[in-house]
Amino acid sequence: MNKDVTIVIPSYKSRNLVINKIKNLSKKYKIIIIENSKDYKLKKIINKNYNNIKIILKNNVGFGSAVNIGANIVRTKYFFVINPDTKLYRNTIINLIKSAKEIKKFGGLSPEYYKRKVKKNNKNIEVNKLYGAAILFDTKIFKSIKGFDKNFFLYFEENDLFDRLRKANLKMFKIQNAFHYHTSIESSSAVMENKDEKYYSYLLTGWHGQWSKFYYYKKKEGYLKSLLICFPNLIKNIIQFILNVFLNFKKAKYYYFKIEGLVVAILCIKSFKRSKYD
């Protein structure tokens, strides 16, 4: 069992993907799963079959907060965040750890993104942002910057983290001899139970996209600058809502959610919109 790294898997209604992901990884690494749903069946499967995996069930707290929860109980020097629908190639984690030990102090490391493994040199490339579906963190450093901002529920949480890492002079790197591939599910690995749930999830992406964008720029640029950046979106969404009220009710509702999310952010109200199917 590797003593340098713990794998943290944030998940949302992704039982089959999680089970497939841990089959091989559990033989070599300690794993922490933060399941953002009350999937007691998954918890029962994990507890029955795996001794080195800890699973925590939460009401949906979002990606960033799920990672924070996992990081707080990690006891290894490093932890590797991976989405359930992300494919790893041979020696990816081993090569990430080797690079981590060579670099020593860093904000985060990501394997290169490819659909298939290719030959690359061993040079590590400094970057301004990382691949969110697969990141290796130094546990102490991650905790020292207080991890992800828990106010983000969906979208922009990674942008905010990368900004804070750069501000703290903590460099980020793509590791050229480590590889991963995020599958076509990309935006979410969640398995929705029905069409209504999928539609409501779609509405929520509009709401949180607008809320998080305003909140992100407010943190980065200040309230007035954020208002200048996002106000054109508000006008555009209002126009689209009016145009679609009688033509396409579903589209109109989507734009209404976007308007509401942005207005809530402008009023400095915390993000609160969640799926009624959680």
C-alpha cells in the first residue's frame, strides 16, 4: 500500500463509475469517497468489500466542498483528486508523486490530458491552471490556503483556487510523463434517474453559472467591476427570457433561472439553489 498519497474521489450519483474506478486503485492506495447523495447502497458495497476505503455520504455540497471534506481526513503527504469518470493510464500516479518529490513545493500537479497514452519527455511545464478532473495536492499546502472556497457550489471554484495559489507564489505544473482522459460525460458524472431530473439539473447549471461568475469576479476584481462584467449577461438573459416566454417555455425557464442566479449574487445572497431530487 502506497504511503505517500491518498486518492480522494468526489462523486454525485455515480455508483457504477465509482465501483469501476476503485477496483484496481484500491489494491495500491488508500481511498476516500465523498458521495454527494445518500447512496446507502454504494456505502454498503464499499464497507462490505473494501477495508482501505472510507466513504462519506453528504447532502450535495458540491465539488469543492467535497474535496475539502476529503482533504481534512487525509493523513498522507499528498492526495490525488480524481473524478469518477476520469481514466488514468499506467504509472500516472507514480510519476506524479516522483515529480512532486522533485519539485518539493507546489500548488498542484496535473497529468497531461490525452485520449490515449503518448510518448512525451519528462519535462514538467509550469501552467496557470490545472485539469480539474485530476489534480495532485500537497496536503499541508492545500490546507494552508484553506482549500476550495465553500461558497462555490458549481462552477468557478477551480478558477478561484488557482488564483489564490498564484497569489501565494505556489506554482502549478502539468506533468508530461503522466496521463489522464476525462470521458465524454465531462460536465458531470451523475446518473440522473429520469428526464425531469435531467431537465432540472440543466436549469441549475444556468443558475449557478451566473451566481458563481459574479461571486468569482467580485472576489477578484471587486463589486463594481464584477457588476460591469456581468450586467450585459443580465440584459441578454432578460431579452432571451421575453423572446421565449411564448415560443419555448423550457428555454424561457432556463433563462429565468440564469436571471435569478445573477440577481441573487448581485444582492450578495449566498448560493442556495439545489436540486429538488437530492
